[in-house]
Amino acid sequence: MHDETSGLDLFDVAAILIVAAAALGYFNHRVLRLPHTIGLTVTGAIASLGLVAVEALYPSLGLGGAVRGLLTKLEFQDVLMEGMLSFLLFAGALHVDIDLLLKRKWTVAAMATVGVLISTIVVAGGLWLLASALGLALPFIWCLVFGALISPTDPVAVLGILKSVRVPPSLEAKIAGESLFNDGIGIVLFAILLGAAMGESISLVDGAIYFAQEAGGGGLLGLAVGGLGYVAMKRIDEHNIEILITLAMVMGGYALAHRLHVSGPIAMATAGLLIGNQGIADAMSETTARHLTSFWSLVDEILNSVLFLVIGLEAVAISGATGGLLLGAGAIVIVLLGRVAGVGAPIFAISRLSPFSPGAFPLMVWGGLRGGISIALALSLPAGPAQEVLLTVTYVVVVFSVTVQGLTVGKLARRVIPQDEKLERD
């Protein structure tokens, strides 16, 4: 059969996605009235599953194949991890209050590092036991790989939901700060475990060195890139050029991180925090600050729209095998248990250094959303039975997280936060 997408280039694919995001976003705003990112995920998934159903009834139309071809040309994992993520992390970090974040630095650091490790182990153990009970042959090392790709909260999803949920500023800084940095840690851990799953010989010492180089190097590069941009913007007062400088920071800094083999996500989060706080306060005029934040808010909104639409459309890529879907349903509970352990253990260990209100704990557990980064990592797995199963499981967990958790976290916040607002402000 002729490939319906063979004549499409990158611009065509981008145009199709933008048009679809605008049309479905309009439909959601007028009819469904769901939060924007959730609405696009839901409508994208419904449209995708509808195409799969039509293809099953009328295979000659080739609609499902056309969508698969479109997503293949998009190469979602490369587009997100090598392009979109740098812009989204920088844009998200611009709005995080660094003073509030530094006051909670021990909590954020513990959850972004030790918390991810604990969650990875808990999720891996639970998934392995459930897969064995379902008769699925899934080696434990691949369960660890899944634990690493699903344990970090997705900063894009988390920051998108925080826009529509009223929480105390200090708690918002804690949730946002964790999500900005734990994805970088998770990506590094994923790379180490994937190498082990593929048969590479990696010792604990080698893994620790690689981890320190990626994470620590990313932070230092972010400070250097952000500092250079800060100095440049402080010497001029022209908002168009200053916006261009931030674009150069994001694109050049992320490309440099890739060449230096350090974490690009951590570098962009660090640079965004620096520019969003010291940069706006000291290095730019009020006019420039207004134009710059408006520009990055628009970039954030456009890329978020495309990202969550693609998450919905990725339904055509998952396996419909009953075992994989059952494993995915069970994994929802397992991932939440991993989140409980990953948040609870670090908080309990350092509670004397950083007070933590009881009501904030369930909100951080339920508000730890998974999103496009987890799907991109699952898509990057080498082809084989493990990839097919883990992609299905990842998709089920992500869609549940974005839709169910995303839609209910606001109600949870209204129930648990009021009595804790005073403590969170102190």
C-alpha cells in the first residue's frame, strides 16, 4: 500500500500538528471545558482510538497507518528530548521563585535524587511480581529500566497543572523545583540501566561517576550559560535582542550540553531559574521583563499544546495485547506506591532540616504527574518484546496520570491545603 505520509516533510508534519492542536483546543474550550493540556490529551487519544476502530472496520482506508506514519516521521522521542524539552524546561523555570526554592533545597534535592532511586526500585519490584503473576516474561533489569523512566515527575505536565491549581507559593516552588530537576536525574539513571539491560558492563563506581558528571556538569553548565546571558542582558536595554539572547542560551546551551556529555535538562532548568529571578530583577527593564515573559509563555503554551496532543495520538503505537493492558492497569497502583515511597522516605529523613506540612504530602504524591518524557524514553527502547510491553504500560500510566490525577489534583488541594497554608508560609 502506498504510504500516505511519504510526501510529508518536517514542515508539513508541524503544520498538521499545529492545525490539529488549534482545532481540538477550540473544541475542548467550547465543548469539553477541560484544562487545556488535559483536554488535548483526551481528544487526541479519542481521535487516535477512533482512527484505530475505523481502520479495523475499513482497513482499505489506511487511516491508522497514516497516523502511525505521521508519528514515525515526527520521531517523537528525538523531537522532545533533543528539541522541545530545552524550551519547555527553560520556560517553566522562569516562573519558579528561587528564594522559596532555596529555602526548601534539602527537600527538593532529596526527592529529586534519593526519591527517584527509591521509587525506581519499588516500581521495578512491583512490576516484576505483577508481570510474573500474569505470566509475562519480563526480566527484572527491564523492570528497573521502566522504574527509571516512569519515576521522575514530568515538569511539563506538573507546571501545566500548577497554573490552574491554587497552592501556597512555597509548596508550588517545592513541587515545581522537584519536577524540574528529577527528570534530569531520571534520564541519567535510565541511560545507566538501559546500558546494563543491553549487556554493557557498568560497575557501581562507573555508574556513580557518570551520574555525577551528567548531573553536576549540567548544573555547572546551566550556571555558566545563565551567567553569560545575565551579563549580556545587563549591558543593554533592547527587549528584542534580549529575547534573542535567551533563545541562544536555550538552543546553544542544550547543544553544548550534548557535546560535553552533561545533562541538558538540568542545565536548562538551572539557566531558567537564574534568568527568571536575578535576570528579571537586576538585568532587564520592566518593559523587557514583560516582553520576555510573554514570549516564553507563548512558546510554552504552543509546545505544550503539541506535546499533549501527540501524547494522545500515541495511542496507535501501543499494543492491544490483554497482558500488556492488564499490566499497565496494575502499574498505575505500583507507580503511585513508588511515588509514596519516593516522597515519604526523603521527607521523613530530613524533616528536622525542612518542616513539611502533613497536608502537602498527599498533594505531592497525587500531583506527581507523568507525561511526554516517560513516553519518549519508552519509545527510545530497542525494538523487542520488552519495548512493546513497556511502551503499553507507560502509555496507560501516563494517560491515567495526566487525565485522572490532573483533573482531581485541584479538588485534593482545596481539601488538604487550607489548614496547612500557615505552616507552608512560615
